Amino acid sequence: MERLTNTETLSAKKQLFLITWPIFIEVFLQTLMRFSDVFMLSFISDDAVAAIGVVNQIMMFTFVLFNFTAMGSGVVVSQYVGANNPEGVRKTIAHAITVNLTFGLLVSGTVVGFRRVFLDLFSLEAELYEFAEIYMIIVGGALFAQAIVLTVSAILQAMGHTKDVMYVVLIMNLLNIFGNYLFIFGALGFPELGVMGVGIATATMRILAMIGIFSLLVYRMPIKLPFKAFLTFEKEYLTKILNIGVPAAGEQLSYNISQIVITIFITSLGATALATRVYAQNFMAFMTVFSMSISKGMQIFIGQLVGAGKEEEAYHNMFIGVRYAMTVALSIGGLLALFGEQVFSFFSSDPDVISLGAAVLIVGFVLEPGRTSNLVIISSLRASGDARFPVLIGMAIMWGVAIPLAYLFGIVFEWGLIGVWMGMAADEWIRAIIMWTRWISRKWMGKAVVEQAKEE
């Protein structure tokens, strides 16, 4: 268990770098995995891309449900690491894994059993519906594996083993790309299964990743993790996890539900708008790779500082993270905005998709400072124990601003996908201003969920 809050020997910038660079590689690889799916599916058709984009919106919603436990356990573990309490780490881990495995099995069954209910929300065309249903059956059945991968990844990173997660995600990427290659193109004698093949590759990769990352956790535990620990519940530890996890995941849950509603708006604009949105989201994901990495690194770093009783250091170090994240995100966003048509032309030959997508990337550049600020500051607030404030503000602004404006600009004013993106940009900027105000006010101080660091 690596404790990363020794500011006497390492500067804050160096500590943040040591935590973040493996997370950056991991987030980049996660983004690349989604990107490779879309790229390979584009060889089938834009319809296949659009169908899988709809299903992945549902899948991302389930990932948020798993994060109730994963994010909560990550913050609690990071604070226990800062407080030098290995027994607290062990009990938190056991509770998190038991809860999320049970929940993951339940969600897998629900997604597969009620797939048509979920898909009917989007009023898909017949061919898109068929693609989406096949993919949902296969990938939905393996969601329990993703629940464990998310939970154990958060725990390992909170313990300081960020490289382990990076290596696991690297292997996941290789397996996913190789599986897609086999089943989409019928390589090495395998059948050409198209969308079904992508589903098989994704599900197999996640199950193998679950086995591998759990084995790493057992190896990395500072004290033994016996099987009976997974069968023992203590209210204190479950409460700590949920006190952080429920509000933290609640903010993401609200965001993902709002995105599903926005996707329903976009489906009414036609297959071209839907396919463009899927492509644009994947391109913009690269814009936020570094911001996501910094936000995850700050959650670990701030959590350990708060656990060690160093809140004033945590306050000042958050600004370092925002500065770095903003610089990189805007640099990448500027390139995408300038060369949007060229980027889109690699993936689609449809001139309507290319021109619309290029315009969306310009609006995305305007949106990005708000989103970057939200990613980093909300992670820092969560790590300090102030998890409820971001979710309350997030729900109010997402549903009071993003949804109404996306509908007003995109549907009522008939600005289409550009109008929808403008509504989302307004949401990110308003929330960012409020989050900046919260951090500067220092009202998050004194909300740690574990006892302070012991004298060694």
C-alpha cells in the first residue's frame, strides 16, 4: 500500500505526476477501446455505429450504477491510506466487492431481460433496432464483470497501484482490438459476425479483465483478505462507502439520464444526426482524456491529504490540477476544431455527417473549459468528503438548464445537433462557476469520513 502524501520528500507537482501518468495511460486506453469499436464498426455501416452508440448510452448508465460503490470505496480507501489504517482498507475493500458483485449480477439480468423496454425508448429504425438488440444481449450479460473491474480499479488506484490498472487496461485494449479484428473481418478463419462479433469480443474481454484485476488486488493487499471477509458486514464501513458513493454516483447518474433524454431528442433528428453524435463524442473524448486523468489523480491525492489532516495543502494543490488539465484539453480541442472536416472524413464518406460533425467540434471547444473545471473540482470535492453538494447542483442545472435548452435550441428553434450541443455547453459553464465558488469558499473542509492520520 503506497502512501503518497509525504510532502516533505516530494513536491506536490511530482506527487501528482507520479499518481496521474499511469492513470492518463489508462484513461487514454479506455478511450481508445471505445474509439476502436466505432472505427471498426464504421467498416460495416454508419447504421451499425448509430445502433451501438444508443446501446452504449444505456451501458454507461449501468456503469454509473456500479460507481455508487466503486467511487465511494475509492475515496474511503484513499483516506484510510492517508490515515495509515490498513485494517480499514481491508474491510472497505471486502464490503465494496461483495456489494458490487451482487448488484452487478442483478443489473446484468435486468438489462438482458428488459432490453426491448429500454430500446423502445429510442424509436430506432428496424435495422438499427436489430443491431442494438444483439449487442445488448451479449454485452449486457457480462456487465457483472465490469462492476468488479470498476470497483477493483478504483481500490488499486486509491492504494497507489495506478500502474497495475494501467497494465490491465492495456491488455483489455489488445484483447478487444484483436477480438474485433477476428469477428468483424473474419480473420484467421473466424466467421464474419459484424455487430455480434463486437459484442462477443467486448464481453469476453471484460470477463478476463475481472479475473486478472481481482488476482492483482489479492497480491497487492497489505494484509490478508480471507474469503470470510466477503461474507461479514459492518454497518460502519458500508455507511462510509455509501455516504461518498451515493452522492458521487448520483451526480453521474443524473448526467447519464440527462444524456439518454438528449439522445432521444437526437433520434428524432434522424440517423445522420445520431451517427454524427456518436463520432463527435468519441473525438471529444480525446479532448478530455487528460482532464479525466487529472480528476482521478486529484481524487486520490486530495483524499490522501485530507485523510492525513492536510486540508490547506489540498486546497492549494487542486489549482495545479485544473491548470494542467485546462491547458492540455484546450490544446487538443483547438486542433479538433480547426481540422474537424479532415478528422470526420476518416470515418465517414457522408458529406452531411462530415460538415455537421466539424461544426459540433467547434461548439465542443467552447464547452470544454466548463467540463474540464467540473471534472477536476468535483473529484476534489468528493475526495474531501463533500460529496452531496456537487450532486445537488448537478441535478438542478442538468435538468433545469441542459435538457430545456437542448430541446429549445435543437428541436424548437430547429438548430439540430448544434443547438443540442449549445444547451450542453450552457450546463457545463454554469456548473463550473458554482464549483469554483464552492472550492474557494473552503466549505468542504472538515468533512473527512475517516479519523485523522496517526503519529508514526
